[in-house]
Amino acid sequence: MSNPKKTHSALFHLVKRAPLPWYWNLAVRAIAVVLALVVSAVVITLLTQKNPIEVYSSMLDGAFGTELRIWSLLQNIAILLCISLAVTPAFMMRFWNCGAEGQVLVGGLATVSVMMFLGGKIPTPLLMVVMVLASILAGIIWAVLPAVCKALWNTNETLFTLMMNYVAIQLVAFFLKLFVKSGSGILTPMPQYGLPVIGGQSYLLNILIVALLTILVYIYLKYTKQGYEISVVGESENTARYIGVNVKKVIIRTLVVSGALCGIAGLLLVGGTNHTISTTTAGGRGFTAIMVSWLAKFNPIYMVFTTFLIVFLQKGAQQISTDFRLPSAISDIITGIILFFIIGCEFFLQYKILVAKSGKEAK
Amino acid sequence: MANNVAIELKNVTKAFGGNFANRNVNMTVNRGEILSILGENGSGKTTLMNMIAGIYFPDSGQIFIDGKEVVIRSPKDAFDHKIGMIHQHFKLVDVFSATENIILGLQDEKKYNLKESAEKVLAISRQYGFDIDPQKKIHEMSVSEKQTVEIIKVLYRGADILILDEPTAVLTPQETQKLFAVLRRMREDGKSIIIITHKLHEVMALSDRVDVLRKGESVGTVITAETTEAELTELMVGQKVSLNIERSEPQNPVDRLVVTGLDCTDRDGVKLLNDVSFTARSGEILGIAGIAGSGQRELLEAIAGLQHVDKGEMIYNNPKTGTQDNLRDKTPMQIRELGVRLSFVPEDRLGMGLVGNMDIVDNMMLRSYRKGKSIFLERKAPKDLALRIIEDLQVVTPNENTPVRRLSGGNIQKILVGREIAAAPTVLMAAYPVRGLDIGASYTIYNLLNEQKQKGVAVIFVGEDLDVLLELCDRIMVIGSGAVTGIVDGRTATKEQIGLLMTKTTKEEADHE
């Protein structure tokens, strides 16, 4: 009444949707990907005057161009997927484990220490066993410390796990300073003490292990009593207490699982791929994994697809920068645009927009 | 009294995710009139009012004020049209005084002058007969005082149309009478009052007209003086329902749970329970009455092993072994391991009793998933139980794999009560089991409680509707501020007697114990 500009109806408003059938879910996401590619194409053309089709084919080339590239793609998927699997039980429990980066790194550090100090001194099969145990134990220690403090004194796990990342990075730096005799800070790879190579393919073992872990984690979360307890604690601690679940125990136990999986990721990364370590060995995957896990709605099977998407984008974007001599920022822009659309489409799956007057549904 | 139309709704429709909360609702409210909006829970009363108050925006339809079409997009728009709503859950800042809360967010282009504002608050209070201290802090106030602050808040902003959402749910009978007197005075002053309620006797006592909603649609407007409670119920439910609860005589009651001298404090050292003693007997329904937040929840949680107890005993007489067990300082697991068959329907259904995002089958497992040595879950038995409960209690759900939070309040409660009863309890505790349920579902729950009583279960029922407590319970324990203020016989006690006990804070000698 007081405002003369006021029209007789709102321009549009949001309404929550009833759940959509699966094919709509799929269709909306497909549309999002197509739109993202179109928008990226426009941005590429405007910024670089390059033909977007060429740019996209360069991306595909970067990911699938040669046999080596395909193996490398799969290897990267395996590592990222492994870390994503690791953070998932914690996140399902609403325990914000932002420390996967550090947990992977100490897992790697444990592996490299075993390789360095026991390699050649004990029989190889025993070396492998010690390596596996050491990396898992290191990951567990790094994850359980914040969990125990959370369970006993209700400390903030986000801050705690984040800080543990820095401790891990510094620990690796200290290790390199101490044991790299040349002073270059670069540790010479020790492939002779790495995980065994099967089928003549150096990445095959990693890929198979992670495939197995994916199935195991899926079963653990969905079909075991412990997985059920994780869901209950995550949804409502009060409900968990009401049915007599020992919440503290579940928090600690779940982070043991989470840390162990991170430790394995460190093992695969160092023992199976790099055969050495640096402070950037984890390479931010501990944080990317959080996004992968959320995008897949904590479902390990969906995670295979979300990991593929992320790794494909990274690989493709790298290729663009090389092929067209573009700054690496361009690849970040493309990755950003595509993720924006994919995450943004979730909104349209949950809400619909009603435009006034016409009353018609709009996408 | 001029009978001009203050507000009119035409064909207002609002849907949430495909479900119509309101469908083509037409309604008029006159100046100087009290209109009751009557309807079962989930019939769309609050949604409809929220659209007038600017919380929701209608999908279609028109709203007219004084004959002119208006658009209300926010609570501020609503205030510009002199509409004020008093919500069920108060929206006040605890550490502020009454006056500070009242003028909070007000933009009247005047200087911030607490003293002047306080005087205006007092003037409003005098005009309508409120009783309020403008300097008092919210956290020092009783529920009824907080409600007064909310009402003055909208009057201060010059509201002519007041909407009250279930204002009496948290009040004692005496406070309710006081509120009604104030509302009647406002009516004489020419204000329009819309009151949402599902208590029939209040509708009859207060309103001029009644608008009845069923499943989001208006099913009729009647003049209060020309109707009866039975007619209104029929309109509301769509069929004739009997409003009587059967109450059988307890069969061989024995003391099942003996609580003596229970004390509880919260983290800040505030006393939650003060020397609570009572006995729950088998084959009997023990009602617990009291103003909301008087310690009912803590008492039940203490018995269930969820609340730390400072002092006192809770002795359970095991009917199977004949042993006596003290439940104090035991976890829910330890209580179960003792063989105590204690079922508990907590007040907070989705926050405690059930997990909203899980489906019905997984919710059935909450109590029983540990059974067996296998590390894997066994979903067959829970699924059978889920199907049985859906069938026996007529739960409306697409199937047993529907997440519980998607069901209506009544169906959620049927799932919870069904599961708790399926455990064949010897003690069944239910906190506000019919809160938010429609009449039909409420009576289903009363019948279930009665059935359990006839099976020899000691039932403890925390309720808020005194009429129901008086019809259902064999004995009624009244608590006020964490202390037992009296235990009365459900067959002879009166509402006034219980109302008085509710406001007391010390133990009184009850007449019937």
C-alpha cells in the first residue's frame, strides 16, 4: 500500500518439489553437463579466440589419447576414489573429517620409511606386510586423535583435523630434510621396494585394490550393523542414545575405519605409484575427496562416477594448457564452470520455480 | 458493532511438493469479530494463516483487505496492512526486556526512546487488561507472560487483524480464561481476531463464527451460537466419531515401578526434578499433567536411562523373575540387559524416537538390530513388523521403504507407538503421544494405550489436554516446576483442581491418594 512500485504479484517464487522419477534425475543432470559445455565453449572462444571444438577434443585427448594416459586416468581415479571412500563413513556420521590430506600423507610417510629402512634387509613378502600395516596404523593414529578428543571433550573436529594436516606436512618436510643426503629435498624413488607389479601394468594392482575397497565400503555402510549405527549417529545423536548406542565408541570406531582407508591411499600412492614422498604427495586430494563424497550423496557406487568426472576434468584441462600454450588458469575456469552447473542442477531437482501470472512451471 | 469485512481470501491455493496444503480456500473476517479456524492437524490451518502473515506466498488466489486486493510477500508487508500473527513458537530475544523485544525491528522514524516506548506498552496493557512489567527480561518470564509480549508486539505495530496460532496449547485453564477476556475486549474495540485451535470447547466459548478446514479445503463456515461440538467434529473429520474413551477398571494392579525421591539438575545447576516420588502399577494408566517444561521429559528420560540422576531410586519389580532392580545410573543397554521391558515413546518423535531420513523398515530395526551374532543386518523380521504395523494401525504410506519424515505426524506416531508396543513391554511410557495428531489418529493411540493397560502393562502417559487425561487415566500425577504437586484419582478429579495443582510448586496433600 505504501510502496507504489508494488505489483499485484511476486515475479516468481520457489516451491519444493515432490521427488522426481530417476529418469528425470538423470535427464536434468545431462542437461546440466551439456549447458556447462556450451557455456565453457563461449568463455573459451571469448578469452582465447580458439575453436571450442578443438579445445574439447584436446581434453578428450588428454584423458584418453594414449594407452598410458588411460592408465594414468584410471590410477588417478583409483587414488581419489580411495580417499573419498575413506572420508565417507566419517561424513555420514556428521563428523567433518577435513584431515584426509594429512592422514594420506602420514600413511605415505610410514610406507616410505619402511621402504627406506627395511628395504633389502628383510625378505620382500615380509616387507610388504610391514608396509601395509605401518601405513594403515599411521592413518589410524592421525584420524583417531581428533575422534577421541571429540568423543571425550567434544572438541571441534573440523579445526582439529585441519591442523593435523599441517603437522603431517611438516613431518614429511622434516623427514626429507633429515634423510635426503644431497640436501635437495628430493628423495630418489625406490621402485625396487614398491608394491608388486601385476599383469605387467604398474597401476593395475592399485586399481584392483580400490575396486575391491569400493564394494567392501558399500557393503559395510549399507548392510552391516556398524554401518547402520553410523547412519543413526549421523542422523540424530539423541536417537542413538535412546536406543542405547554408545555414541563415543561409534565415533572412535568409525574414524579408525576412515583413517585406515586413508592410510591405504597413502600406501598405494607411495608404495604403488610414486615410490617416494614429498610434501605435496597427497596433492589436495584429501579435500577434493570431500566434494566427491558429497556429490555422490555418500554412495560408494556413485562415487566411481563423480571421481571419474573430477579426474577427467583435471586431466583434460592439463592437456588444454599444454596444447594451446594457455595459462593453467583456463583449465581451472572450465573445471569451475562444469562443477558449478553440476552442483547447481541439484537445486532444480529439489525446487521448482513458479513464475507469476502464467502459473506455468519453469526450469 | 459494525459488520464490515476486514479481510477476505478468494480461492487461495498453496501446494508443497505436489501436496495441496490449501486448495481454493475462501474466507472472510469482519471487523469486531472472533473467527475460529478449526481443523485437524495437517488440514492446512497454519499454512493458510502464514499466507496472510507473509511467511508463505500463495500459489494462486487473491487476498483483499478492506475490499482492496493486496500482495503480502513478507511479514513486513503484513504489518503494513495491519496484520499481526502470534506464532505457536515465540520469537523473542531472551536477554532483552519486554519493551526491547516489542520495539525490536520497528521502523517508525522515531528516535530510540525506551522510556517513551515503555509508556506506550503500558498504555496498551491498560487498554486491554494485560498484566505486564515492561522492564522484565524475557528469560525471567512464564510462558503466558511471553505470549502477552508477543500480543503486545503486534498491537504496538498497530495491528487491526490478529492471528493467534494455538495460543492456549501452553497455558493453564486459568491463564486461558484470562487470555480470552483480553481477546473479547479487543473484539469490542473493533479488532478482527483469527484464532487457530483444535480444542472444541474453546471454539464454543470464544468465537463468533467458525471456519472448518479439512484436508486443505474449507468445508463450511458456521455461526458458533447455532452449532454444537458434535456437529463441528463431524465437519472436521468428515464422519461421525464417538468422543468417549473407554476406561476399564484396573485388573489386579501390582506396583511395577516405584520411584522415590528423584532429583535431577541440568548442566547449569538448575533443578529439573525435585524429590519426585510415585508408583506406576500394572494394568493402570498413570497420567502426568503439568505445564509444558515442568520436568515431564526429564522424568521419563531419567527412567529410560537417558538423564543423569543426582538422588533417588527407581525400583523395577520384575514380574518374570520376581527380582527388584534399581534402574538408577544404568544406560539404556544395561536396563534392557536386566530384562526390564521398558518401552518409551519420546516427545521428540523424529529427533529421538525415529530417524526421519530412514525408511520404515530401518526404523523398525532401531530397537532390535543388535540381535544375533552376525555382523550383518537382518532386515526380514523388521520388514515383517513394518508391514504388520502398516496394516494393523492403518498407516498411510506408499510402501514400507518410504522415509519416515515424508509421512504425516499421525502416521509417524503410529509407526513409533507400534514399534514400542511390539516389544511387548511391561512398562510403557508415552510423552505427548497425540501432540499434533488429528482426532482419528489420537483415538487410535488412546485405544492402543488402553489395550496395553488391559494386558497388564503399567502405562505412564504424559498429556497436555486435561479433558483427555481425565477421561483416560486411572490416576493423574500433577507436576509443577519439577516437583510432584499432587496425585489425584482420574475418576473423581476436576479440571479446576488439576489446573490449580499445575501452578503450585510445592507438594500438596492430595485429596484422593
